[in-house]
Amino acid sequence: MINVADAVKIIYSSLPKLEPEIVALGKACGRVLAGEIRARRDSPPFPRVAMDGVAIQLSSYQNGRRNFKIAGIQAAGHPHMQLEDGKLCLEVMTGATLPLGADAVIPYEDIQIEDGLAILPSQLNLKLNMNVHCQAADYAEGEVLLKGPVTIGANNLAVIATEGGGQISVLQRPSIAIVSTGDELVEPGVNPLAHQIIRSNPYVMAAALKTYGREPQLIAHLNDTREELYDGLEKILSQHQVLILSGGVSKGKFDFVPEVLGQLGVKKMFHRVLQKPGKPLFFGIGAKGQLVFGLPGNPVSSLVNFRRYVIPALQKMEGIESKIIHAELAETLTYKKEMTYFIPIKLTWREKAAPLATPLSGQGSGDFYTLSNSCGFLEINTAHEGLVVNAGNTFKVYLWENV
């Protein structure tokens, strides 16, 4: 068996390079930007009025003038007007261009308007370009605003819409298939017989993918026969770039998945990792570079390994690092073997300290109820920490959902 760190290195070294593709702006959110976004013009592209009020020539006020005849209104979205006389002012609306000749804006709440005159108090502390968002104050034409790879979200979509246009170059996403195996599984909604259980792993993994902005193109099931596995996986491998299997990778008499994958030209990169849960984890590379993850069938093992290996690999392909936080262990834990343990936890967030991680005791790899009460899991390597892991030590936390 290999350790967790080596398993991650092998997976990351096997990831293919993704090519860019063009998508409509409305479909870009959650995708990863390819290339860069440069400013097509200054922002703001003109001196922009930042308050509703009147625009004046500052020197007129500084020279003692307090009454200004209103000569018109500069509305947003209209060509700039011109203030030709220091005795005059123009009403201006937020977002409008500052009239030529004006260099300060006084908001309505600081003035009185009577008989077409704007009357300014004597004690105003006016400054040049007051309440004006000056041209290029945000950025200048040609400046690099976003550089890929970066996930496109609501925080940067406005920049892309303004400067990138109606279409944008993003990295392609691989086609993903999730396949469960096992004769004992039946679909949700079906009344299981005494010897059957409900098939949940593929739907859990699909839901987890969606929290990270991705979704599978196929969810399927195959029974535990060499013939059905061979025919099904041959077709799926021909159509998808990432295959995520649940079940059939351990040492049971009907665990045919590694054998069949080998017959289909999938090169085994590793099988079995020194970890709990999820020791039987399989990873291989298909004849056309497909990534093949063989996860254990038990629900806890399946989801933990999916979050620990599959999600980070998909992000790494796009140049995005998986978000990881650190938390302080709330209680001392004792183990019998030197290996990596993934411990379901609840987190208590603290204002001036790292969050506190409280381990949840469960009934093993099939106990999805305990998993449902957790927010993620700690990764503890007792080969490094020792078999007694003291409370107060800090460890990586992998959250189920992308936050």
C-alpha cells in the first residue's frame, strides 16, 4: 500500500491539460477563466458624478460666490454638457458625466434651490473633484484585470461582462460518469427486499459535485458480473473523460472492477492506500488518458475518498487549489496503527482562534447517519503525529461543501 501523500502525487501527475473553449457570458459563472481580461477602456470612462446635486466651477465658490443660476440638467446616459460661466451651475445626476468646465459637485442636501438659483452655505469645505469619480480612477485602458486560472463568480462577473464582452474563453470541463456496482443495490423509491439496500452513493457524489459547480454527464449502475462490467465500462470509457466507480474494488469474490478495467486497457497507478476509511481505493489511467477512480462501496468510505481525492483532482485540472481550512482538535484521540485517518467532525467557529473540531463517533464505513451530522472531516496521519493525538493540535479540515 502507498500513503496518502504519494496517492495524491500520482493522481496530480496524471491529470490532462484542459483546452479553452468559448461560452456565452450567461453560462460562464462557476467556470474557470482561460487567458486574461484586459480593460478595453478607462474605468470610469469619463469623470462620473457620484452624488445627485449641482456641478460648479470650484474657483467661483472660493472667490466668494454663493448663488449660482441653474443652467440645465446633466442626466446619466446623455452626452456631456458644458459649464461656460462661473456664475452658473448645472444640476447633475448620479452616474452622469461631469459637465465640461465643472470640477466639483455639491449634493442637494447641502444647498437650497430658490427661483432657479442654487444657494450654497458659506461654511462648505469644498475640494477639487469633490463627489466626482475621476476618469480611470478604478483602472486604465489596457490594464490586466483578471488572469486565469480563476473561478468566475459574482465578484468578478461584472468586470468580465464590461471588458470581456458577451462571450468568454474558459477551460473545458471533462465529461464525468459516476457508476455504482453491486447486485445488492436498488434504486431510491423501490421497496428493497431483505437482502437488498438502497443505492445512494452516485446521487451523493453528484450532489457534492454540484456544490463545486460541476455535474456528472452520466449516472449509471452495473451488476457484479464480468460480462456486464466489461460491456458497460467499455462504452462508458469511450464516452467520458473521468470515470468514478463506487464498489467492486476490494478483495471480495465478486469485486471484479480492477480486473475488468485492466482488460479494457486501464493502467493501474495504485490500488490500496494506507488510510481509514477507504483502504481499497483504486486509481488508473485509461488508454485515451481517462481518469478512473475506483472508490469503496461503503457510503462513508465512498464520500470521504471522493472529497479527498476526486474533487481536488478536478479542481487541480483547472488550476484551482481546493479550499482547506485548519481546525483545533477538541479531544485527545488514540489509535492502534500508523496510517492516515479521516475523522468526521463538527466545527465550532471561534472569533479569535481557529475553529474547534469535535470528532463524531460512528459505526464504521456504512454509517451514513453519523456522516450526515458532520460538516467535513479531519485528516490525521498517526505516522507523523504518533498513536496518541493530543487535543489542541491543529489539522486540515475537508468540508463537504464548497464555502
